[in-house]
Amino acid sequence: MMFSASYPSAYANTGDSYNYLMKQSRYAAIGVFVMIGLSYFDYHHFHKLTYFVLIAAIFALVAVLVLPARGVRRWIYIGSFTIQASEIAKFAAILFLAHWGSIHFKKMDTFKYGVLPPLIILVVFSGLLILEPHYSGIVIMLLLIALMMFISGVKLRWFVIGGAVIALGVLALAVTDKLGYAMERMHGWGLALNPPDDLYWDTYQTRNSLYAIGSGGFWGLGFGQSRQKFLYIPEVQNDFVFSVVCEELGFIGAAVILCIFALLVLRGITISMRAKDKFGSLLGIGLSAQIGLQVILNIMVITDWLPNTGISLPFFSYGGSSLITLLAQMGIVLSISRTSVINNN
């Protein structure tokens, strides 16, 4: 599906229709190799690696701010390969909170153990992501950290207090005009199909995404038959690849894919809940839930339920660091499954 969505823009941008396909195939091969390797790696060793991964994530987020950039500062460029620092940060946050929550599980309803450490991680990572800027990364980070806190035993009252503080902080930033880039992304939200003249180009990508989804109908136009992918949807191989899925495979094909995603997340959570230790449970649930969160947010963006931000669709969107990281995380879930007590009958 990524190839079907990408070959017109690949030809327009590089003169080679297979450019994105060949690169993504290499990333997939590397990712599968890493996934298989990690599936045989005892996940308990990540306990010892927690702070190393955390420091590496902070280093990567700082590096994108000081290294030469091409547009927004989100990637570390190594030749033709790019590393998105936020992908490392998401894994680091899940790993740290699984590590911390498993050690201090009985104390997680206290501010010192259940609220302060996740808050420090959120502030540090969000502060660095604001500087890129990468607001969609902050949203995912916030949701992941909140989820990890909840499954670690943090009570609801802390979420109410935290929600109120975050709301006041966002309001203060908005009033002081410190959310300029974020407010730009809000322009045209919900108005894609009937925008005023001054928002026509702000809603262009989302509008053509909705055209693609609508033209697919129930059965779809057929694989490879999308019309909107012919340079009507900018960067269609990335965040808006599912629009082409809907246009070519229709409601039926899109529903089947979403059901597969749901089954993948459900299976990951089931495996994790039956892990033999708290660390495996927390780590596996966090990694599985990340996929579910990104799928939901991506679908909401392409259907104009959320402002147009850079939230990729797991396993579908073009991107080497994202694909390799996701497959690596699935390798860790497979490692957890090797010792989980699962009744397959």
C-alpha cells in the first residue's frame, strides 16, 4: 500500500517510481532482522539498560536541535538515512516507566514515586520537542506517559490535578502567543470541505484526503487505482497513506486493516498481562498500546477530527527509523511472549 500510494510522488521527486519502495524494503529487512534478534533476547536485560536508553533519547533530542536541519528539526541525518529522535524518546519513556513502576509498584499512588518521575520525563521530553517543534510527538508522549502511570497504579485524582495544570499551562501559552506554530496547525481544522478563501491552501492536504476516502466508497476503486495520490495529497506516502488505502480498498478493506491492528494490540496486551513479572506486563502493554494510540490519532487526522499534524500510521507510513523502531518493539513483545503463561486453547 505504501508503494501504491507513493510511486507518483516518488517519480515526481526523484525520477524513480520505486524510490520509496526500495528504501522502505531495506528498512523492513533491517527491522525484521532486529525483531527476530530481540525476540530471543531476554527482555529482563532492559532493566539494566533503562537509563542508558533514557540518556540516548535525550541526547538524540538535543542533537536534532544543534545539527544541520532541513526544515523542522526532527531528524538526525546519517547519509541518506534519517533517525527521528522522537521515536527513540517514545520507547525510552515506556521503558523507564515500566522499569520504575515495576520496582515501586506499591508506592505508585504517592507523588514522590507515582507522579514526580513521570512528570520530570514529560517536562524534559516535551520541552525538547517544543523546540523542534513537534507537537504531535508531545501529544503521543503525554498519552503514553498517562497510560503507563495508570497501569502502574497511579490513582485518578492525580490525573484530574495533572489535567487541570496542563490545561492552565496551555491557556497561558496561548494567551502569551507562545503557541504560534501549534496555532498554525489549527488553521482550517474542521473546515476542510468548505474552507474560507484565506484557508484554502491550509486545508488542501486534508481536503484531498477526504476526497480520497469518499471516492473509495464501500468496495474501493481497486488496488493501484487511486486518483488522489497523483500529487493531489502532498507527502501521501507518510501520514496520509491510509487515505489511499480507503480509496483503493474501500470501507471493507479499511475496516479489515483496522481490525488487524485491533487484534495485534489486543494480542500484545493479552501476552503482557500474562507475563511472569510486573516489568514484562508494563513494558509489553506500553509498547502494544503505542501502536493503538498512533493508529487512532492518525485516522482522526486524515478524517479531520484532529488538526493536521505529523502522526504516522504504524507499519504503513514511509520512514526508516519509525518502521525499524516499531519492529524492534514488537521483537520485545515476542520476547515477553516466550515466558508468558498463555493458554492458546
